[in-house]
Amino acid sequence: MFLKELLKKTGLDYEVIDHKVSNITDYSKDCITNSIFFCIEGYNKDGHLYIDEAIGNGCRTIFLERKVNEYVGINYIYVENCKKVLAILLYYFNYHKLKRVKIIGVTGTNGKTTTSSNVYNMLNYFGYKCALIGSNGFKYNNYKLNHNNTTPDITTLYKYIDYCFKKHIKYISMEISSIAVSELRCFMLDFYAIIFTNMSEDHLDYHKTIDNYLHNKLIPIYNLKPKSNLIINKDDNYYNEVVKHTKCQIYTYSIYSKSNYKALNPKSNDKEICFVLNNQVYHQKVLGLFNIYNLLPLFFFKDKLKINDTEFMEFIYTLGPTDGRMNLINFQNKNVLIYKYKEVKKYD
């Protein structure tokens, strides 16, 4: 794709020196011949300070927010919000790849890592190629990469999408953090489905108020298209607030409320959880009654993929705990429970 064609697709009207676009990045070291470089002002670094390095590596077009010394032969495009324009250009530049993958987002205060991992494990177990993006990094089978945040920066996210495109991976199960939404890390992405786990106070050091926190949780849900799917915990106190602003298809799960997928007779002991759904008894070898909530969204995919009850029960029974979540280990003849392990990072 050439620059003028890309700008036309995005509705940006600028007079530019046209060139073929090799890649789009906000990391100067990733620039190659015919790159587009975005100057992002982050918490620790300012992209405007790396323009010379980007040009030295072959960049032909710079998007930036403030005036700098300009070189002949380079496009300098000044915009108000580089993060937003970066997301828009990446979307249209990679649109052919996005059409080949179904992205399943998981948002909420608690349960994102376990729920997204359960989706990943289920789809791969039944032969549907699925990658995982979240707190534990990017993963597909034995291939694994680490990143710094629950939801990675947007250029890293599109690198993962490119990997999935090349490997013919049909699904991505992905955690969506409220901070990532606020920072436009998943802006413009089309979600096949979003799972909303629950809502309680968190990240108020960043969002300042619970209303701001909730608003950023809900933005991807509000933007779901009518044919997309919302799978939501009906027992959560914010259920009514969430569903009243979306026009997509809604599927509910619960333990206490009437829903599409209601777990009956839930039980938990020091070895497993179990419950009844559609007259079938499901057992999972994990700890904590709340893990039933992390399993119930899987029934949506079971129905969509027409997986029979017996095979699904067998899968649930083989599904162990997620790394760093409710892991029981024996240490010096004592049982130690890792309730939740996560390296704390500022503004995740």
C-alpha cells in the first residue's frame, strides 16, 4: 500500500510525497526503508526525540504533535493526537489481516486472565487455532512472548495479529484492561465477542473516579457491532448499566440470576469445583467457587461450535488452573496456595 492510498482510506487529507509503506511504528528502532513513524509522548520517553534515528533507519513519513526542524524529502504531518491517528492507520493498513481473525476480548475487574486462558485452551482443545494475549504474554502452543502490560501497546498488538495471520490462526483470546482502553491500545479493533466478568473498584490511582473507570471498561462494549456478541455475568451489580448501551447480541451467565447459562448446585472443596448445567454435571480440578464464573462463558462457544456435552465435560475435567492463579503447590510438606501472582507495573 502507498501512503496516499492509506491516507485516503483513513479520511486524512494531507499533501505528501508519496511512497510505498513498509510498516507503521512508534518505535524508532523498528523503522526500515519507507516506514511511517509516530512520535508518542509516553510516561518515560518522548518520540519526538527519536525522529533523527527513525529517519536514519529509513523512515519517510513522520506523524508528530509539535514543531521540529524539518528535513527535505521527509513528510511531516502534524496532528493533535498521535495515539489516535496511529490506531486508525494501523487498522486500515492491516485490515486484510483483521478480516481473517476473530478477536475475543475479556474485560472486567477480576477473572480476565483465567477466563481468557480458558477460552484459549478450549478452542485449541477442540481444534480451533487460537492465540492468547494478556497478563501472561502472547502465546500460541509452544511459542511465547512477554510484554509489559495486560494489554500490550498497539504496535505490539498488531505484530501479534500479523503472526496470527501468517500462521492461519483464526481466533485471538485477549484481555482488555481499562487503562489500555484509555490509552487507545485497542482503539478501532473489531471484536467478535467480549466477555464482561465483573466490576469493582480498581485502578483509581489512574482513573481517579469509579465513573471514569467504568466508562473505560464499557467503551469496547459500546462499540460492538450488532452482529457481535456480549457474554456477560448477570450476577454482577453493573449488569444493567452495561447492557443498556449496546445493540449487539447478549448472552448471560450466572450462579444466582436467571440467565442463558446458569450454574445450579455449585460446590467447591479442596480438590475441585462442580456444578450442574443443562442436566449435566461438570467437574473442574481447580480451587475457588468463583472459578465457576470463569468457566461459564465457555458455554457460549460450546453452543456456537456445536460441541457435544460428553466431549465438553471431558475437556472441563482436564482443564487445570491458569499459571499464577489459584495454584496449589507443596513446599516442605506444607500446602501453599498462590491466589494471584502478577508483577505490579505502573499504569498497566
